[in-house]
Amino acid sequence: MLESKNDKIKAEKITQTKDEVSETTNKKDVTPKKTTKDTDSKEVVIDTNVPDVLDTDKASEDAKVLITDQTADVKQTPEVADVVEVPVKVETISLEEPTKVDNSSETTHIENIADQSKVVVTENAEQEKHIKELAVIAYDKLTLEELTDALENLLTTQKAQHIKATAEAIKSAFNIKFGTLLSEKKAAFLEAGGNTIDFQYSSPIKSRYNKLLSDYKKERDLYYSNLEKQLKENLEKRVQVIEDLKSLIENADTKTMYKSFRELQNTWRAIGPVPKTKYNDTWKIFHHHVERFYDLLHLSNDFRDLDFKNNLEEKLKLIQKAEFLAEEQDINVAFKELQELHKIWKEDIGPVAREMRDDVWDKFSAATKIIHDKRHDHFRSMKSQYGKIIESKMAVIDEILSYDSSQNKTHNDWQESIKDIDALRKKYFDTGKLPYSKSESIWKKFKDATKKFNQEKNKFYKQEKNSQQENLQAKLELIKLADSTKDSEDWETATNTFKKIQSDWKKIGHVPRKFSDDLWNKFKAACNHYFDRYHNQKNALSAEQKEIIDKKVAFLAGLKTKDYTTKETVTDLLNNWIQFGSTPRSSKAVDVEFNKFIDAVLSDLYIGKDEIVLLKFKNIINGYLANNDHRKLDSEVLFVRKKIDESVREIQQLENNLSFFSNASDDNPLVKSVRKNINDFKLGLDIWRNKLAYLRSLEY
């Protein structure tokens, strides 16, 4: 054999098969606590003087800075107990470049040092701590139907393993709202004389929600089951690579062994993560045999020099990247990428020539030190600002506590107050970030302050809901009266009744939105039914009416011989038409043809679009007025008012939606779209208000 007898003995003691990998997981690694030394290497001191940035026991898992041998998805899955997490949680990475290849390899030293460095750092602890709570506040505003739709949309657009926090927020909000609904239904059931044991309540929306939640859990469990299976398969692949490497060493062929070794290294790197409990042992065993290969490689100077040269080139590239990172302004980005460079240095690149090792390592260590020094300075600077940040946050909390909403009487009043509180909420977060250990009590005070406002707001809307229920009952009574009167033959009495019904309808306030359209359609249908009957019996043509029709037909025939190029000429034309008198209902085709002519003339005039719309509207309304068609005039008033209400609600909803994008830039496509819609609705609202003003100016 090419290796020495002592090396054989050592290899036999350390070499482990797949079974040995499992056994070693029960053994405890013993590593130095503060320093590592080697006979030919420099002493490496682990810097434990880290600024008090956060309480590591309370810091969220997502905030940890980890170097792992797996994807981000694997790191964030507590459901799988044996997911791999490389034991390298680096606050200060202090590595050394050993001067020996055998028994003192640089990778072994790096691992020992990394195991000692357990300081976990975060700069975003406050925001990350509160993400879930903010999500609950947002989802708490939605109805059960909207929450179910949100969950369905989440499942169709995202992967189950990525949505745990959002799904939990939806689940929490849904459970609270459905629990409240269930309590109300049960209370009503008991109040009606029912027994508790007999109470049952089923809801289609709850059934749909339960199915979606079940689908989510099945998809999530399937993912983690497949992940666990994949981790085990990766372990088997890595064990096989180790066996292949052992075989390569024991059956060395100087012509092909270096190429085969490189292929095995590439195969090893391409294999995904393995179970956490197996990672250290497989990594140590693999690198032990890598060292054995280098020992064997030393017998061939050509291969050894080639390998040293390649390793030197790769390490010089890492040094250049580290020096470039030293100029990076974002210290978090620099530190994260530095960790990745150290991982590559540790796992992917072998040693360099003995005479180059100290120099190469010193350069890499110097670049590393610059980044760590900048990071420590950054934390010290942040710590000096904590007092000012706390003071600013407390000032915002005091503003919220002193906010007076007692004068709010309407929905619009509360919408303005909500905007004010949202502005204060943004101001609170804009004051700066605090470590979790310092922010917890401040955050609780902030939540309590906003809770006080929300309680007052919810109290108003609960009362508003009760008022809308009363309005609902009042409108139902009017619909009932209209239905019972619509077929009456007592025209005078019935007409007066319907006029009073319509007047009373206008005085009643809002009803729940889900009933609004249905109520209006029923009420309008009853009114239309009666007034259609009323006008039909009055539409028998008299001699006077025939004369009016003849005049209008003749007038219409002469229109094509004249030019109407100004607004004034069109207005005169409309006035002349109205002076002919009311057109009988059976001959409305004459009015229709005249209106088409007017529309064509208006489209050729150089006047604004809004003015054209208003002229057309006035033409139609004047026709109703000439015919004494009060029903249509009243109906038009109701329709215009409804469109005004709808436009106002749409504008309020869009402006409310826009408040959720307070941090988005002005050129954000979604923000642009919302603002355009708001502007369009406001322009439309102006037109509807002008129409209503014209209707109110009429005397009929």
C-alpha cells in the first residue's frame, strides 16, 4: 500500500461505515471553549465581547444568523425534528490557517472554532417579533367570508410550508369571530326557550373553512414527510460517497485518482441536506478521508502541486470577495455573505502550499476582522441611540392615549380617526428599531394604547350595526305596504300612499350592505308595478295629443335641413321640442328619435364630455317633466342618490385600501391603479351631484 502503516492503523480506528455514522451521533464532541492551537499554527482567540444587542434566549428563530447545509425552507420547519442545521452559528468567525496537512487540517480547526461561537445576532428583532400580531390586527378587520377567501387565495398562490404565520393569523381571527357568532346564536336559541343540550349550529362558510384548513394541513404534512424522506436519501448518498472515497484511497491509481477524487468532491457538494443529528459525523468522516487522500497525494508531487495551485486560486478569489465586502455599506449583507465565504473556505477548498498558508490566511483573516469591527461599531452606535428611540416611541404612545375620539358621530368621522391612528402607528415604527429585550415592554404599551382606540371604534360600529337592523325592519314594513297597495284601483288614494311610502323610504338610514340591493329592487318593483298601471290607464290618445304628435313629427323631419353648431342652438332646439307638449306613452318613439338626433349633434360639438353628459340628462328629465311623469322623476332622484352613495362608498373603500400601502413608493403600479380609480370615481361623483342638483331645482 502507498500509505504508511501508522496511517493504516489510524484510518482503521476512525473510518466509519453507514452503521458507524449512526453510532457516533450518541457521542459528545469535546471542543475547546475559547482558543485552539496547533504546533505549527497561530493561536486563535474567539471574540466574545459582543455588544448587548438582544436577549438570545428570547430572539425569534427567524432572526438567527445561521450557516447551514440546507435551504431556507428546511431551517424554518419545526415540524421535522431532525432537519439538518450545521452547527456553525457565527458571531465572530476567527479561523486559522494551519501549517500541517495531516492531523491538523484547517477544516478541523474551523469546525472547532465555529462550534464555540454561539452568539446569535439580530437587528430586526422588534419588527420580526410583531409580524404575527400585526397580521392578526389586519385579519381581525375581515368578515368570516373574507377570511375564508383569504385562506383559499393563500393556498392557491403559496406553498404550504411558507405560510405558517399567515395561516395562523387567519385561523386565530376566524376562531374569534366564529366563536362570537356561535355565542350569539346560542344565546338567541336559549332565549327562545331552547335547551343547551339541543343547541346545534352549522354554517356553510365554516364547512368551507374547515375543508381549506384540512387541505392546508395535508399539504404541509406531505411536504415535511417528503422532506424527511429526502434527508434520509441524502444521508445514504453521502455515506456512499465516503465508501467510494475509502475505496479510492485503498485502491489508488496514480493516473486516475486525482480526477476520481475531484468527481467525488463534486458529488458530495451536489448532495442536499441530511438529518441534523447525522451532519457532524458524516462531515468529519468525509474530511478525515479527504486528509488521508492528501497524505497519499503527497507521494505524487505533480498532483499535489496542481491541487495546491487550484486551492490557492480559489482562496485568493475568496480573499478578494472578502475585501470587497469590507466596503459594503449594509453591514448585515456583508456579514451574511462573509459567513458564506467562510463556509466555502471550510468545506469546499483544500489546503495550499505550506509556504503560502500563513500569508493567505492572514489576508483572509484581516478582511474578516474589518467587517467584524464595523459590525461591532454599528451595534455600539445603535446602543447609544436606544434611549432616544425609546423616548420617541413613548411620545407616540402618549399621542395615541390622548387622542380624543369622543366627538366622532358618523362613519366618516371614524374613518378620519382611523387614518390618524394609522399615521401614528407608522410614526411609531419609523422612530427606529430596538432589540427584543428592550422593546417588549414598549410594544406592550403600544398595543394597549391602540387597543383602547379600537375598543371605542368597535363600540360605535356595534351601535351602528344595531341601528342598521332597525332601518332594515322599517324598510321591510314599507315594502310590505307597497306590495299590498300596488294592485289597488283607487287611483287617488293609492297614489298618495305610494308618494308617502317613497318619502318615508328616503328618510330611513342605511341598512346592512348585503341586504341593500335586494331591498331596493323589491321596493322599486312594487312602485313600478303600480305606476305602470296608473299611467297605462291615462294613456288613451285625445285629439290634443294627436296634434302634439303631428307637430313633433313635422318638426323632426325638418331638423336635417339645419345646422346646429353651438351649445345655444342645441338648447333652443330642446326648448322648442318641450313647448310642443307631452308625448303620449304610446307614441314615445318620436321622443326616442329626437333624442338620438340630439345625441349625434352633441357629439360633434366642441364642449367637455361632462357637459355633454349633463345636457343629455337634462333633455331626458325635461321630457319627463313635460309629460308630468312624476313617477319617473322620483325614480330618477332615487337612482341618482343611490349612485352618489355608491360612489362615496367606493372612494372610501379605495382610500382605506390605499392606507395599507403607506410604505409603498408613489411609482408602485398597484398604488397608481388605486389612485387612478379614486380619481375616476371622484369625477363621476361630481357628475352625479350635478344631476341631483338639477333634479332638486325642478318644481313638480
